[in-house]
Amino acid sequence: MKKGLNEYGLTRIAALIPTLFLGALSNPASGYSPEGFVPEAPLERVARDWSRQEVEQAVISELVKIPSTTPAVNVGVSDNCLTIQFVRHRLRNGPAEAADADAALLMMPGVIEGANGFHYIARNMIYKAAEQRGLSLEVWAVDRRANCLEDLTGMNAAEAQGSTQDAEDAMIGYYYEGLEIDGRTFEGFRTSRDLDEVANYGLAMATDDMFSVIEYMIPDQPTRKQKVFIGGHSLGGMHTSSFLAWDRDGDPATLDDAGYNNTAGAFGFDTSLRPVYDDPAIAEEASGFDLNALLGIEQEEDEADQQESYESTLAMLHNNYIPRTLAVEGAFNAEILALPEAMAVLAGIDPEAESTALQRMPRSLTLRTLLALVHSRDINDFFFRPSIDDFRYTNEALVGLIFDDNSTVLPFISTSLGFFNGGGMEERKGIADLVGSILPVLGTGGGDVVPVPYIATDAGRNRWNYGKGPLYGWSNFDEVASNADILYQDTTGEVTFTSRRSETSDMDDFVEALYAGETNLTEWYFPSRLLLDMSMAAPYDFATEYGINLIHRAGAEDIAKIEFVAEEGIGVEPLGGQITDDPVLLEGMNHLDPMFAVANASATHPNPVIDRLLDFVEENLR
């Protein structure tokens, strides 16, 4: 029997730890030192074209839930998950009916990403289109079906609090201490063995749900053909290419339900719109995930053998020999994916207050491992103190530690948000290799430009004073560099941490997207079945036997397309794997930046995504 992710990942960890532990013990540099390069003082913030309050007054965002009416994709689905949810962003004073808007854009998220990945770009694009172009737009940001399994009760309760203390009490109380909120108590973070139904959450379900959303919002097919645009981020590009060639009822003679006949154009953010059915390697390449490491399975040369392998893998998935979600228990799971929203709630309430939440949280093996990974200067730090608990961070600096491209150990969530301030910093050493060994499915990034990762060094002047070091804060994207001062350096000018070219996104805007509303940005239970379908079945003729109806390949080729490629992104080599004639290269951007690049600082930071996408929409409206 071939290895699945749990067996594969834990075997790697077990084999790796003794070697790393001995290496740490023999490391002559293992002694703690608080020395490091201290970043220079932040610059003045830049002028803005409009405020967040003006966007709030003009744009409404509401979670919509609609029933799934296709029995074939609902086999084994629990009652709570028979609905499809998406966030409808629209003008507050615009048309009540989506069909009366000038255009609508459906956006599909990437791997381990929810609808809030599009919270910032959707709201600001709608505002800008109305104010500067007189266009009435809607954006429908879709949650994959597995988001129905998340219990956000504690997060939503915390979001409503006025202080970080009350918010911490709500989240930690609900998720760890049995606190009852609105008559509900938390039943625990689910593991693969608890998620039988997710084995059915594949490409057929995801694509059919896209059809359900656009048909619900605009019932008339000719109108959809004129004004609906389909696109997504990362793996969402694969969703898009599948949608364009899809036949919803499986009958190639009825063309009204062909994907390409229900859209005016397609777009992709740091992805390729190359058809997923052309090559089984595309799903891996465009998502940045190593699918072979996930499944431990190789493609077969003969199609009959490939179908047998696919069916065998499906059986292993249903029987939990292959985990039903992307998780490595002990290193990366739903508990870890819930953490960013919790940190963001606190950063939204009081960004500059010293964080205390992590120190209060009970430590599972998974949480201990992940926190050690994200806050280790070298291999020695992974095993020994000082740990993350010994350092002092503001609430927003902790968000930066996890997501910023100059500190994250997970390239698929990297964002250009600024840099730390307040204390000494040094380069990380050897941690990327450690992450790649423990979490092989998460990859190591694919962009040509890889930022140098830094980590805080000062937990106190010696090991008897841990926890008494400086408070590390956050300098936002426009506080670290400007057009006149393009480098962010240490106070001596000896070390350059980052530059104007590589900083594009506002921490405040990013924090809001992590938690705002009834859904979130991170996806707790991403279904492995989706990647399995894309890689092992979609490229082959037998796919239709499993409801993967990629029938209209020729029609999909003729749809207008635009691709945005982040220079420092992952999974797709910049301008090397695109299918459009004029892909847009986003200089200095990381994987999440296309959706978060600042929209309202045009004098100093013109946004290369929103204007180009609006041009594309106007050019292809019919």
C-alpha cells in the first residue's frame, strides 16, 4: 500500500528529529545572544486617495447561503453542508438585482484559502469602478463547501468585543476551556478520521457550486454570457480553467450550461489559466503544492492503469489511508489554520498593544511544533529556548511574523506587508530546509526572487531575563521605504532588510481581511480530493465517468483571459507558464499581494492589478 500524508509526514519527522537534535547539541553557536541589527525608525505614512470609511459607506459585503440542487455532488454530504456560501460585495446604493449591475466577477480562492482572500480587492475595486469609471460592479467571493465545517462561533464573538482582553477571553474560553457561547460549545478541531464526507468534496462539487452561484445571482444565461467574469487566485486559476470547459449536465449537445457560454472572460491572480486537463503536473505547479509528496503516487503511462490507480487512491481516501484534508497531525492542521484569524481579531482591536494570547493558549503537539517552526533563528532554536513565548510582540507584529515575506516559513501565504521595528533582527538559518522536511506538501516557493527571512533576536539581555526584551512592533509597507528613501536598513546602514520595490500591501487592510464578517481568509479543512481529481483524473478521458465533465475544451480556448503573475510568488515561473499573450508581471509582489496591494495610494504606490482588471472587464463586456 502506498503511503498517505499522515504516514509519510510523521515518518519524515521521526527520521529527522534525532539528526537535527544531535546537530543542535553539537552546534558551537548554540549559546543565546540578544545581539542583532536594529531596524531604523519608521517613515511618515503616505497620502491616500480615499479612506476605508469611504469604502465602508459605499460598499456592502454580505454572506449569502444558497442550496445546492445537484444531487450527484451531494452524495454523503451532511445536512449543514448542503448549502453553498459566498460573500456578495456590491454598491450599497447600487442595483438590488445582480443582473442590473454593469458586471459581476466570481472569484475562487486558492489552497487553504477562504472567501476573505478577496475582501480587500473586491471592496476597493467596486469603490474605484463607481467613483472613477461610473461602473456598478459586483464581486462574489466563494467559500469552498468544506468551510461549512468550521465553527467560527468563538471568533465571531471575539470580533464583537471592544477590548483585546474580552476578545481573548471569548476565543480561548470557547476553543479551549469549554465556554458556552449562544448555547453552543466547541466540539474540537476535527481530524481526517472525523471527516468522512470530505472524501467526496472534489472537482465536480467545486465546479458545480460555481455554476450554482452565478445561476442564482443571474438566472438568465445570455445575461451571464454578457457580464459575468470568472477567475481566482492560485488554485482558483485551476478552478477557472475547469469551469470554462465544463458541461454541467454532462450532455455535450446542450450548450447553455457550458462554462464558456456563461462568462464574458476569465482572470487569474498569481496562477496560470492553462487548462488543468492538459497536463497532470499543472495542479501541482499552479498551486505550489507537491502533490506527489501528499499522495505518494506517480502517474501511470497507460490510461487504463491510470484509471485503476485513481480508483485505488479514491478507496484509500475514503478509508482514511490517505488523509481527507491537507494536514500533518503534529505539525499542521485545523487548529493552526484557525490561529491567524484569532491573531487578526486582536490586531484589529488594538494593533500596537503587546500580545498575550499565545502565552495563554494550551499547547497541543501541533501548536508547539508550528510555533517552533515560525519562530526559530536556527535549528538550535527549534529545540531549545528562547521560544516565541520569550519574545515581546505587538498584536500586528505577530501577524507579520506569520504572513510577511521577510519572516514567514510558509511561502504560499507570503505577503509584502512591511517589516519589524523595535529590536534586533538576524537572518534565519536552515529553517526552510526543516520546514520542507516536516511539511513537504507545502513546498518551498517558486519565484525567481526570494526575500531573506529575518527573525527577532532579543528576548532579554540573558537567559535569566527572558520575556524582558524590547517590544517588537510593525512598520507598515509605506513606513519602511519611500520613493525618496528606497531602502529599509538597520540603524547603522550596514544591513538592508527590504526595499520600496518589495513592499506593496497594507497591514491594516490585510488584518481586516483575515477575520472580517461571518467567514475568514484561512480554510480549516481543505479537501485532498480536489487535488486528487485535478491531477489524477482531469487530464484523462475517463474523467467523465466520475462526473468530471471537462467536455468543451475548444470553447474554453476562445474566452478572453488575463493573468496576473507575482514576481516573488510561488508555483508558476513568472511569465514562463502563462497562456495569455500579455500576462501582467507584478514587480516585487508575493503570492497573496495581487489581492492586497494597496489600492488608494496612487501617487506613490499605483496598483497594477485593479486598473488592469477593470480595463479588461470594460473591454470584454458584451
